[in-house]
Amino acid sequence: MISFRYHVVSLLAVLLALAAGVALGGGPLSDIGSAGDDTTERAEARSQELSRQLEEAGITDSFQDEFAQSLAPGALSGVLANRPVVLITLPGADDRVVDSVSDLVGEAGGSVSGTYAVQSTLVSDSEKSLVDTLGSQLVERPEGKDASASAPTYERMGELIGRAVASVTDAGGAADTTSKDLLSSLKGADLLVRESGEGIRGSLVVVVLGDEPENAEESDKIYSGLLTGLAEHTDGVVLAGSTRSGDDGLLAVLRDDVAFSANVSTADSADTTAGRIAAVLGLAADARGTTGHYGAFGIDGALPRG
């Protein structure tokens, strides 16, 4: 099913090419003769067949999503009971994916304590100096005492974000002066913004990937550092990305990063209901101490075992 879905873009390109060919057949080149008419007819027939295949693919995708959604209550029941969960979105994250994950957390017995949006400044290669300077300043203040001053730039910033939004205790943590001061500094530097919630720190975190960086290999240190640092101050973190990202995008690159993969769980195919269910189950497994990588391209299978 996945390989066929990957062909959809190619099929669309073919349809466009065929449409252009049909248009030419009715224009200045229409005098070529009967051979041209035969070619046009074959092109139209092929176009109709491709359209039918695209329609069938859409119906199949809809069925699979509805099927997975119908199984979600039983599969998720109680796995995040009484757990406050923080959602962190990376630039370009799909709101529909974020909303769906939030709903699934509720079905699992948990609650979303807050949603935070990472700003493009934080993950931009050209803004490392700003991130490094702010991180250095914050660890010298009382609110930054829980972060490692000697940690690399992005890992240190990940720790600061973790202290601001999360907790290692099952019940989460109160929005204390430290977390409020950290969030104020992060917002002032255009690095992280709270979009919803009252600032209650969650015990678990779901991070939703968005736009793919221009060069995933070069961006690996940024994302790996941030998420590895974040994991130091939570009871579990799962990174959810698309099927494509898990195949040959940023998520695939991060999974090859030893430091990252040992500390942060992942789930690809978050663009499908099944992938989002895998993300929530992966978060529950991480909370139990099992870091894993799930989805269509996950080395630990589609879902956590047991």
C-alpha cells in the first residue's frame, strides 16, 4: 500500500503530461494524421485508467484510516491514564495531525497540559549564535540551574525547554516561577511560544515534525541535540513524523543517530491514523522505560510489542 501511495505523485505528473499531449493534439499538430488521433485516444484511455487508480487509492486510504480509528479505543484504553502530555510542534507541523494526536491522548486516558510551537529561529542553521548565547546566559541564572552549562548548544537548549514545559514525575509539575521565567525568555528570543494550556508541565512529550529541512544530514545535530536534551527532563518523549520522513527524510536520519535513537522514541506515518496511534502507544512504552522506533519504517515494528 505504501509503495502504491508513493506512486500517486508520479501518476499525477503523468496525467498532467497526458493532458498537455491531448491539448497539442487539438492544436497546430493536429494535421499529423490518423497516427496522431490513435495516440490521442490511447492517451485519453490511459488518463482515465490512472484517474480510476487515484480514486481507488483515495478510497483505500479512507478505509484504512476509518478502520484504524475504530480500533483506537480498545488499543489505547488506559495506556496514558492520568498522565499530562505536552505537545510540541516543529515549524510546518500539520494542525490536523496535532489535533488528532491530542484526541488520541485523551482516548488513552491522558490529557494535553499544553501545546508549544517551536519557532523557525530555533532550528535555523544561521541562528546558532543566538541559541548559544541565550543558552549560556540562562544557565547562569537561577532558572537555568537544572541545565548543563557544558552541554553542546542545542542539547543545552533542549534541557532548558524540558525544564520549562515538562517534568520527570508521573503527575507532571506545577507552572512554577522557574518554568514561567524560562518560557518568557524563550518567547522573547522568538524560539518557543506557548499556544494553549495553563503552563502545567507534562510528564510526557509528543513532538510533531513539520517541514523537512533543506539538508537533513546537516540539520541532524540541531534536532538531535534539542530532543536529546528535552528527554533529560521528561518521563518519555516520542517524535512523530510522516511516512516520507521515516523513509528518506529527517526522521530516517535521526534514527541513525546513536545518541538520539537511544533516548527518544519515534513513530513515522503520522500522516495516517495508524501512525498516530503508534505514536501514542510508543509514548506509553517510553514511559515504561522502553525506547523504540515504530511505523512503516520503524526498526521495532509497526507498534510496540505487548
